[in-house]
Amino acid sequence: MWRASTRTKRAHAVETALRLFAERGYDQVSVSDIIEATGTSKGTFYHYFHSKQELLSELPLRQLAIVEAWTQRAFAQGASPAGRVNSLLLELAKALGDSPRLVRSLYSMSGQEPLLGKAQQQLAAALIDCLAHWLEDRRKAVYLHDIYSGTLWSWAAGAHPDLEEALRSNLYWAWRGINNETQSGHDNQESPDSTGMALEEEPVMEVAVIGGGLAGLTAAAYLSQSPGVRGVVFERSPQWGGRAFTYEKSGFTLNYGAHAIYGIDRHTIAKLEKELDLNFSSKQVDKRKVMYEKGEKVTPAPLDFVNLVKTDVLSAGQKVRFVAEISAMIANIHQLRKYPTLGDYLAETSQDEDLKELWEHLVCSNFFISPEDARRVPGHVISDYYHNLFLSQKPVNYILGSWAVITNQLKAKIESSGRWETAVQEGVDGIRYENGKYLLTTKNREQAFDRVVFAMPSQQVVKLLKGTPWEPFMADYEANTATEVLVYDVGLSHVVNRPFSYISDMNNKMFITDVSATDHTLVPEGGQLLQGVAYLSDESFGGDTDRRAYLDERQAQMEALFDRHYPGWRDAVTVKRMSKKAMVQSVKNVAGNRLLPNRMESVPFYFCGDGCAGKGELAERAFSSARIAAKMLLEQVELALAK
Ligand SMILES: Cc1cc2nc3c(=O)[nH]c(=O)nc-3n(C[C@H](O)[C@H](O)[C@H](O)COP(=O)(O)OP(=O)(O)OC[C@H]3O[C@@H](n4cnc5c(N)ncnc54)[C@H](O)[C@@H]3O)c2cc1C
């Protein structure tokens, strides 16, 4: 299905069309075939594309993007330009993948279809300009461009089975010609393959990213923008996205974790959107439909001034005090900042109990934690968080179509660079240092890398580094506790209409979100997707039996919340997914826990993920820490390659 819920529509159509062109040939694929294969309508297709040729023109446009990235790159002073010319041309060849038929179609249609012809000309001009700038000689640039396109053409026509090998060989001879080294007789009869010819290439840094969740994909997407970096993203599970993994069941799109973005206008995802060229839409949760249940009463959550006036959670006097509290947060002068934890602040403040309860409840909902844990969150963490959120014009938004819209684009970006491999179902089992490189072992290979980025929960980093020379540096992070919740997702065959789309049970610390009220793309026609989340206490219980009894009790309370507010839901259930131990954040941001830094003295690796240092909480921490780690690494690449 061509649903926003699984991919961005345009990107999905391009991928599908290119696959069909590669399989059958451009001529043999009609617009109707593409529409059918993508499961959309003619109207939607023509909303995105004017014609079939526009889809094929994506191929030269992607090549153009590679040339532009190389054009902007800085190189080591005094380095020979031949290396970078070869590296760029080889990268362009690799990025074309392994479909000679597609390239054949492109070449043959370029003469007939003006749009394709124009895209090809644009690519050729940019490539020649780039080579001419490096070589300071336009004739050589044109010659090398012709070598590249000639090789492509003969490979597409079936003259060579292996494009990279053919290009290496042709470039080798081209450079010998350029350098006036060609001698008659003996040299010309030599087979370039058998001489062990060495083609000069730009040095690159080999990087491994371990973990294909939001953090790993984000870090690799940033790194893939640099022509100086080549790498592999390893993901041990069969799918991408980690805890943001999304799957389809009976027409419902279920997220393993939810996809709410808090304060999207001030969120790191806004930076990613610009810097990584992401394309997604989001929709704001209707604040008037966010309710709190306290005792028997259901009342608006005091999220903004209108709701604050209406809510019964606070009395008139408390409302005035709460407005003052919010203003102090916005101005960054709230006293809470100075206290080690929320608990310390609440113990000393003169506020009455309802206001204290409201603060505690807000922290529970934004950090997904129990009241006991809420009191352990450091004062400055809460102040920073609400300073940002209260200033936001868009407190809660959903990415339309779920996390998959983001993860699919990140993955496509990484792969389209031509320099990165995405290795799924290939967990990294070991790491060691040898001859200046880090050797990673998986079930399929042992590969050497110059740099390694860990993009996984800190508990798993600690485990992987056990028995290595870096184990002692991980000791501080070993005892970290994670934020875990009970999740109860139900897909209903019809909508149980309620005047709210979010109901939070203040007494039992759990909530239900009508996800489909904001993101309609996640349900089949007429369906409804409700997500219940119960915060869990991780206080020590007597043993496993007690813990199980506690979880059973939370489940019963959750079902009772559904019964109270969604009458008849049990008869409408089409899909159900329950997890009694879903990890929302790998390191709970409470006193006693320590976030893993992005870099550590004496440890040569980079760290990112929602348990690492970064801005925000939950997924924002995964995105922001990945962005920080990638930028740190890119600075190192610049330095190392400039030497
Ligand atoms: C129920 C629930 C609700 C949530 N709701 C929200 C929300 O509304 N808003 C929000 O912002 N966030 C939310 N989150 C949090 C968000 O999903 C996470 O913060 C984010 O997905 C974490 O991403 P990550 O990349 O840091 O970690 P992960 O997703 O855990 O990714 C790490 C990856 O590393 C892989 N890996 C581990 N070890 C190895 C190895 N040795 N080799 C190779 N691969 C390895 C794992 O398989 C995994 O895929 C929610 C989470 C849950 C569970």
C-alpha cells in the first residue's frame, strides 16, 4: 500500500519505479504499472510526478548530489588530484548499483525525453566542472568524464560484467595516457588485471556504527554526507528502527514505541529535517482534548491558559500561582533549578499539595516515570525541559505515518551515498584493537575500521566491551537503570467516540492516547488506535512472583481505565499488543544514574543513543546525541585527512 504510514509517498514511488525499470526495462513499464505496484491512485501519482521520465531522472539527479558533495569537500594540501578524481568516479559507479538495464534505459531515453536529457547534461556539466577545477585542465576533465561515461555505456550494453573492475582498468590506462607514460609494444599488451595495477585514490576513513535504531541511523546519515567517510551500520535484529520499529497488522500501523514529539519547533528533529534534507509532516495534538482524570472527575489538563482557566485540578488561587511558576520556568529563574531533585524542591516549597501533585504528575507524563522516580529527577533537568516546552508553540505533535517515515528516509540517505553498507541481522559480537585499527566480529565477517560509533543502550555497550581493555572505563555506567513502562495498544474496528483524545489517570499514573485522532494514517477506514501506557515503579519487590503480581495489577488497572472511558472497546478489538516491560529510555534521567558521554577520555569510541549525553529526553536524546557524535567524528576526519 502507498500509505504515508510506511514511507514517504514520493520516495516509495521512486524506489518502486526504479526497481520495475531495472527488472523489465523502462519501455515495458507503464504509469499504470507503477500506480498498481505502489497501491495508489492516478490522482495521487500525478500529484507527485508529471510523467514517467521524471522518475527515471532521479538516477542522474542522485549522481549529481554525489558530485555536489565532493565539490564542497576540502582536501589535504598538496595531495594529488588524481586520487580524488578516481575516488569520485568509482563512487558514482558504485552508487548506480548493479542494474545495467536501468543505465541502458537512461542512456537510450536521454536522447528522446527532454527532461532526462536535461538531467544528464546537468550531471555531465557539473562533473566536468568539478574535475576541471581539481585538475586545472578542462581537456583532461572532459577526457576523464568520457572515460567514465564510456565505461558505463559499455557495461550497460553488456561488454563488461563488473562495472567497478572495468572502470578501474579504464582509469588506469587513461592516467597512463595523461601522464605520457604509455609505451608501445610491451605495455600495451599487458593485461591491467594481471599487473596488479594500483589506482591512486583519495584516503577514506572506515567507520562502523553499531546499532540501527534512531541514533545509529541518524549518526550514519550525517556521516554518509562526507565523501571522506565510508562505513557499515550493523543491526543485530531483522529490522531497522530499534525501539522505534514500526509494523503493520490487519491494516493498523503499530509502533514498538510511540512517535510523539514534544515541542517540535524547538526539537532536534527540526535541525535534522534541514541538515539531512528529511521530508515529513506532523500534526499537533488538540490541547482541548487532553484531559486528566482525578478521582471521579474528568477535567482539562492545564496545558495552556484556556485549559488552565477551565481545569478543576487547581483552585483559582492555585491557578494564579501556577501561572507564576510557568513564567519563572520560561524566564529560566525558577528556584527548582537550584535543587538537587524535584523531591528536595517539593519538600521545601510552601506550595500546597495540589500544586505539588501537578508538578509531580507533569514530570511523570513527560519522563514516563513513576511518582517515586519523578521526585528523583534533578532540578536543573526539569527546569531545562520545561523552559523549552513552555516556550514551544507546538507542545505535542505526531509524525504523520509513524517513525518509519523518518527511519526509511535515513536509511535511503545512507544507502544512496554509495559509500555505506547497511547490514541487518548482523550483530557485532566482539571488538579488539590491532595494527592501528578496530576489528569488529560478526557471524559473517571480521572487518577493520578506523573509528567506531556505539549507538545502542549503554547497558549493551557495557556488555560488548566486557573483557576488552576498555571495560574498566564502563564501570560507572553498569548500574544505570532504564525507564520501563507497560504498553497496551489496541486497534479497534470502529471508533468509540469520546470528547478527549488523551486521558491521564492521575491517581494510578497511567494514560490512554487516541493516537489515530491525531494521526489518521495509522488505521484502516473507520478504525481507531488507542495506546495505553502505565508508568512502572522499579522499587525492589520481594521476588519475581511479587513483581509479576505488581505487573498483573497494573494491567488490570489499565483495562479498567479502558472500561471507564472507552465503553464497548473489548468487543471492537481487532489487534492488540501488550508489553509489560517496554524500555522507553535506556537510562532513566534520575539522581544516581549517569548518561554516557559522547566521547570519553581514554576510550577511543563515540557514543550515542537515548542513554547518552544530548538535548531533550526520549527519542530527542537519541537524535541529538547522534548528531553531536557524528559532528565530533567528522571534525576528526577533516583533521586526519588533511594531514
Ligand atoms: C512504549 C514506548 C513509547 C515511546 N514513546 C515515545 C514518544 O512518544 N516520543 C519519543 O520521543 N520517544 C518515545 N519513546 C522512546 C524512543 O522510542 C527511544 O528513545 C528511541 O527509539 C531510542 O533509540 P536508540 O537508537 O537510542 O536506541 P534503540 O532503539 O534501542 O536502538 C539500538 C539498536 O542497537 C541494536 N543493537 C544492540 N546491540 C547490538 C550489537 N551488538 N550489534 C548490532 N546491533 C546492536 C539493537 O537491536 C537496536 O536496534 C518510546 C519508547 C517506547 C518503548
